Amino acid sequence: MKASHYVIEDIIKSLEDSDTKEVCKKFAHRYPDDKELIEILTAKSPKAKKIKDKLTELAGKRKFTEGSGGAGLWMTDTRKGSAGSTFR
């Protein structure tokens, strides 16, 4: 399962309050199938600033694709009675 943008924002907040290595280890273990997140969290030189920047970028991508307006939307048209209709 991939971490949502809400989870990624929580990771960023946790990095400000806690030890960087502990936070990275905790969330890498929690989301083993999320390759993008694992790549960021298991970097060879974990500097909090660099990790935060990459996580902020990833959260923006996830917010767009899973939320409002991205390619991950369930339906193409949500107007009532327009199932498959191309009329506007």
C-alpha cells in the first residue's frame, strides 16, 4: 500500500520533532510496498532538510494524482445521467 499525502505530511512533521533515523526506519517498515517513499527514507546520508524537500515534492504528486484533478480519479464525468456521454 502506498502512503497517502496525509501520511507523508505527518512524516515531515515527525522529522521536525524526532530523530531522523528513527522516523525513517519506522515509516519505511510501515510502508514496504511504497518504492518512492522507501527510496527517500533509506537514502545513504539521511539529512533532515533534504528528506523534507523530497517528501514535500512526493506529497504534492500524491495529492494531485490521488485527490482532486489527477489521473487517478474514479470517474471521468460525475454529472447525474451522463454515464459515458460526451455532451457538455
